[in-house]
Amino acid sequence: MLELDKLVKLVGDGIEAVVTALGLGPTWVTLVQLIVAALVVVVFAALVVLFLVWWERKVSARFQMRLGPMRVGWHGTIQTIADALKLLQKELITPANVDRGIYFWAPVVTFVAAMAVYVTVPFGKGLIVRDLNIGILYILSITTFTVIGLLMAGWSSNNKYALLGGFRSAAQVVSYEVPMALAIVAVVMLTQTLSMGEIVSQQAKFYQWYIWRQPLGFLIYLVAATAECNRTPFDLPEADSELVAGFVTEYSGMKFAMFFLAEFLNMFTVAAIATTLFFGGWNGPFLPSWMWFLIKTLAGVFVLMWFRWTYPRLRVDQLMSFAWKFLLPLAFINIVLTGLGIYIFRP
């Protein structure tokens, strides 16, 4: 089996040898390694999004008793590549009277926030860009920039539907971030660390997975993460019956594609975080660590797709009430129960 951790170490050592031979110091070695790692993550993210778009089309087709994409490639496997090429060729139309600076930077901020998360995601044994000692705190902080990007898009578009979509999205994301963070805090209480790598190392055995000790925390996280990704039944920011396409109404071409890419990337991100926190991360027998990580993460993504093609959309008042009146109190109860369990059962 391919041992990617050894390959990554070999590449890192090669970069260090080349940069050192050029007479540059250790700062340049670290900088070049980070640039290479960033390029690899960008390529990986692009491939993941292409696959997830195709996979969701096939999943939704099966739920609706049809075939989905079949013509472009085997079972439509390269349909998303054709769509990407089409978007690259689309004209970038900027409506009149928009705030051009904010309008331009909104998709960039959203895309960069979605990408920056992967600095601390452990894809496998030794496959992490930087195992920060505040890794999970970094992830919670950097994902907040998504709200800024959505608000920028809605505000700058000079369109009342886009504006309403941006505000609605910001309200939704901020509301559901609170119970999601509290669900993560319960896991941190058990692990006594914020390092993503250390959290995975504490779940080496199947019976040590935190899903067994935090079932309520996982359910809270799953529901809140679904809302964070603007997925059905929480896709109110893009309610096509009311707001057309919400905050992306006035975007076209690759600017629209960057929002679209960020949405699917966020879906993979929340599943990857769930894998790391609750399902033992890359731990597993026989298969390489990176393969276990992908299997568990894609299983989580499938659950999010399952939700989308099963449940109807909530009303906006139901959406907000559910977050503040039900999910948030439940998250506090989970923290109290976790604290009591630690106090009673830990020596």
C-alpha cells in the first residue's frame, strides 16, 4: 500500500536539501515547504469538489429513482470537469452600481476561509500541514470569515434579494456556530487538548472513539454543521422561491464558482472535523491511515447529502427558533453532563 506519510517526509527533506544547497536559511526552507503544501491542498480541494459535485448528482438521482449524469464520461464522471471548463469561459458580468471593491473580494474571502481550515486537518498519520496546539480553536476562528464573505457579497451587489440573502446567511451561521462550538468544547473537556493530532491519537482503538462518550455532542454538531454549510433543511440563504439565489444572485462565471466551491468544500470540512473529533480520525486496521480518513469523511458527507434529499426546507422563524430555543440549551446540558462524568469517573 502507498505510504503517503513517508512520501511527504521524503519530499520535505528534498525541499530542505535543495533550499539549503542554494545557501538560504531555515526560514526559507519553512516558507518553501508551506508554499508546496498549500499548492497540494489547493489541488486536493479542487479534486474533492469535482468529485463531490458528481457524487451528489448521482446520490440525488438515486433518491429520485433516476440515473443522473450518464453521457460525459463513464456514468458522467467527467461532467463536472466539463462544467468547470464552461464556468472558466463564462463572461464575468459586473452589474451597474455595485460596490466594486467589496463585490470583487467577497468570493475571494469566502474561498480563502474555506481553504485555510486545512492547515490543521490531519489527513493521515504524519499528513498534516501544521499540528497547532490550538488547532480546533484555529478552525473555529477561521471559519468565521465565511460570514464576512457572505455579508460582503450581499451588501455590495446592489440587489435587495442578495442583501436579504446575505443577512439571512449571516444570522444563520452565527446562530448555529454557538451550539456547534459548545459541542466541540465537550470533546475538548475530555481530551484536555486543542491539538487535532493529539485528539486523534487519543482514539487509537475503536472503543476509544469519542462518539461513544459524546453521542449527544455528535448529534448537536451534526445538525449545527448542516446549518453552517447552508444545506437542506437549513438552506434559507438561497431559498429560490423567495430570494432567487440569495447572496450569489449577481455573480457569474468563476466568481460564482468560488462560492460554489467553498460550499462543497465546507461540507467536506465539517465531515473531516467530525471524523477527527468523534470517529478516531485516521485510525483503523489494515488500510493506510489516509484511506481510513477519506472513508470516514466521505461517509459523513453522504449523510449530509442524505439529509438534503430527504427533508423539506424549514421556515426562517423555525430555523432560528430551533437554534436558540432547542439546540443551544441542549448543548449546555451536554457540557454539564460531560463535566459531571469527568468529575465522577476520573480519578
